[in-house]
Amino acid sequence: MEKAGVKPLEGIRILDLSRILAGPWCTQLLADLGADVIKIERPRVGDDTRHWGPPWHGEGKERVAAYFLACNRGKRSAAIDFSKAEGADLVRRLVMKSDVVVENFKVGGLAKFGLDPESLRLLNPRLVVASITGFGQDGPYADRAGYDYIIQGMSVTGLPDGVPGGGPMRIGVAVVDLFTGMYTANAILAALVRRGVTGEGCHIDSALFDVGLALLANQASNYLVSGRDPIRTGAGHPNLVPYQPFLTADKPLIIAVGNDRQFALLAKIIDVPAWAHDPRYASNAARVAHRDELIPLIAERLMKRTAAEWFAEFDAAGIPAGPINTIHEAIGDRQAVYRQMVQGMDGFQLISSPMCLDGARATSDFPPPALGEHTTDILFEAGVSEAELDCLRDSGVIG
């Protein structure tokens, strides 16, 4: 699969004042779509995630944490200390030539530098400013710092109470941060489309808290319809049965039956075809009601053969099933290889963007930047002279 030629966001400039994950994930997505993303970082320190290792890429002063590489592909880095007046002025000059600013400071945190959304939009009325916070720009929690892990506390992930080792569990990646980045990118794209009609920018208010609630999806709807809190179901599904991993003669296999036809096929393959007509199991609603008796019966049958043997039959019959992979196995899977989901660039290996347009992969052409790698070029573009650059370097405003 080739990279896309002319990308949808070519000609759009994003000024990225964000750090850690939600904001950088948003701007990486926009960079993959062709936007020129300028990442503003603190001189000598940079984004905190540059130091969130091991593991590291490179050695010595050049080393950078794998975490940083995951969410900063395709950007240019300018090291500017905007806590100093001269640095804040440089950011304002860049704002004048930008379409979007993304920031994730605490509410009001940029006002002391004169870089708050209201001030920036007075400078550039066409500017779209996206503010990412833990709890939003207003409300009783607006002043609280927000972290993915804290927001995940509202999730239903984990084993039921009373089960050995039971209780809530953190999802394996910072899913609230990642989805906040994606929701914010969607809002930015919508704001740019609207600006094409009205000529005006806007201020986007993105909150991890709001996203965490939105991600409850069918579980929240289950509560709103029934009035009952959903219980944790571990690796199972609250609305579908069987929809979980099962042990086989050698290793686990996930089975994800989505309808009654698939269940009838499953029952036939595991040699209990009568289940397809048993009123306890014939419909999904009945299977959910009789989950506790049906699951052990399926589990007993599946222990008679290996995962590969069962999978071959399930796959041939069109029953959704699959292994539980390590990351190494997932990345090395023949489908991942065929789809070119690992991207090599300048000594880096990164997961490619999942976006494909007209059969071409929409992914950035250059790797995550070194700290301050593009400071000079970016400031030249903003009209800063060589003499000014020398003074700014000497005073520590830029790096």
C-alpha cells in the first residue's frame, strides 16, 4: 500500500502547544492527513514523554523514549520558552500564520502568557483553538487536573466482585486520552469546514471526562434504559453470549457470536446441534439469561481440541473467532504485514496510520522530531531575522 499523494490537509498549519498524549495524538492524526504541525516545546526539556523510558531509541543525549515516538510522527519541533515575554511574542507571531492551535494546559493556564484562546482569536479571527482538559472549561471540576487513569475509574472493565482476583481494572492503553485526541481532531476538521463557509474560527472545548462518559456507549445506554448499573463481566460481553475467550486443549481462543445463526453453526461444530432449538439457548436474549449454565458447557466441549483445530472450523463456517496475541504476534501477523502496518523511516519503526484514502495510506513522511530540530526554519518562516535568532539563543528563549 502506497502513501497518499496530495493529502487532504496540505496547506493547513497546526500550532501544537500540547504535550503527553491526548493533544499529541490529535495533532499526529492531523499531520498524517497532511497538515504542517509545529510542535512548541520547552528548550532543553521538551515534551515530558521524551523522558518516559525505558525503552529508548538511540543512546546518550540523543536517546528518546518509545512513548514519545508513538504520538509525534510527522511534526516539526521548535524549542521556545514562552514563559518569557520574548518567547510568548514568538508564539503570537506563529499564531498569525496558523490555522489551528491545540493546547492542553489547565483552564486559564495560558492567560498569564497572553496566549489564552480569547487573546489568540483576537489576533487571528480565523483561528481554530482546541483546548483539551481533564474536566472541561467550566463546571465544578474545571480546575482539577485530569488524567486518563482517573477518568477510567468510571469504566466497567474488570472481573465481577466475588470472583477470585475480581474488581475493576485499568484498560491496557490510555484509551480515554487516545479517544479524546481523536474526538478533538474530528471537531477541528468540522471547525475548518465551517470556517470555509463563515470565515470565522472557534474555540473547541474537549474534556477527558466527557469522552470517558461517551465511551461507555452501550453500557451507559443499558443503564439509561434499565435503571440498573451494569456489572463487570471480565472478558465477556454484557449483551452477547457467547462472546469471550475460552480455554482449549492448548491455549485460549476468542469466540464472538453475534447472532443466532452463528450460534447454531457453533452448536453444530461442537457436536450439540440441539442447542439451536433449545429455548434456553436458541435466542441471544435466552443465552444472556442462561449465561452461567451455558458458558461452562461450551468450555467443556472446547477443551477437547486445540485452538488451531477449532479456529479452522469456525473460520470456515463464518463464526468470528481469533487468538489472544502478544503485541509481537499481532504486529507480525500476515494481515498486518500485508497491510503494511509497520512503517520504517530514518531508523525508526512505527505503527502506521490506520487511515487509507483511495487505496493509499495517509501517514506522515518523516519521523518524530528531535527537540528543537526545526526551530530556526520555523522562525525564519515567521520573519525572524538571523540577528534576532542569535539574541534569542543567547537569552535562552529558544533552543
